[in-house]
Amino acid sequence: MRLALDTNILAYAEGIGDETRCLSARKLVKKLTDSEVILPAQTLGELSRVLVAKDKRNNSQVRETVLEWADSFLVADSTWFAFQTALDLTVDHQIPIWDALILSVAAEHHCRLLLSEDFQNGFTWQGVTVINPFTIPRSSLLNDLFLTSD
């Protein structure tokens, strides 16, 4: 099953946030294979901003971190079509444009899931279901895919 990761998952995996979510995000990322994950390019741009603003990393460190993520998973560029459908999401579902773009890119790349805590958990659009991997109980979609009840 193909899935996309939102910026907050990457930031937690980098140690930015509360200890519980950071540990959970690291465990989650370790269980994923490169063939099943895409990173919308938007998430890497947002991650670089978070690393500078919240973690006070310098530009060289940020570049290295972003490139490591890009080496680990497929990076999916934003297309004009994805941006247009993101605009529709902002109107039809009141989703902020940059979150909508991430969801639109996930749909464009045939993802079944988008792991994020920035949307309504369980929201489905164009075949992509948004799952917050930090909610308890976990979504059965995650349990069936790769997570145990740890």
C-alpha cells in the first residue's frame, strides 16, 4: 500500500516535538520501505523551515537532513494540476492551501494513505485517507499495514 508522509511526521522523527510523538514517529519511519512511501516536495520545504525556526539548525545541517529524507523515499513534485485541485480543496473543504497541496500530490501519486495530524482523522478524498498515526486506538488501516499495538 502506497502512502505519503506529512511534514509533522518528518519533524517528529527529527526530534521536534513531545517525546512520545517523536519516539512513535521514529518507530513508524523505520518500519516503512522506500517502495511504499512518497514525500511530497512541499513537506521537505516545510521541514526545512521547521528545522531552522524550531530546532535552530543552520542551513548546512538543514540541507543535509532534507537530502537524507530525499535519499530515503521517493520525492513527489507538485504539478500545476495538483495545485489546481488543492485550490478546490481549499474552497470545498476549507483546508489550508499547503496542506491541500500535500493531499493533492498524494492522490496524484496513487497513495492510499496520508499520515498526518493536520487534517480530520479519517478524511478521505480521491481515494486517499488521512490517518493520524498518533491517535489511540490506532486506525485499523495502520494496524493492517505495518504497526503493532506497541
